Amino acid sequence: MYMSKTFIVKGKAKMGINWVNFKKQVTAPKREWAIEKVLSTLGGNHKLKRFQIKIEAVEEQVGA
């Protein structure tokens, strides 16, 4: 069983012709799963393809 951790994922997403910065806080057991959750959420909510999303940093939030 995995323990869930809180991650802050930062990056850019292409909205129209502009790249927009974003910062998402997600709960996931692993860093890779946090990235997958952000890609899935942005893709589903904003109809973005994965090549339109660039992940720049993933930080584990301490004390959450």
C-alpha cells in the first residue's frame, strides 16, 4: 500500500497561441503519478494534448 504525499507541479501549458504558467497541488503516492495526474487533469479540463503541456518542476510538499 502506498502512502499519499502532496506534490506541487509547475509548468507551462499552451492556451491558444500563448504559453501560460501553472502551478497545481496534487496528492499522489509517487512523483511520476503526480505528473500523470496533472497531465490528465489539464488535458481533460482544457482539451490539451500532452505535447502542449511542459512540466518544469515537481516538488514534494513537506509537512502537508
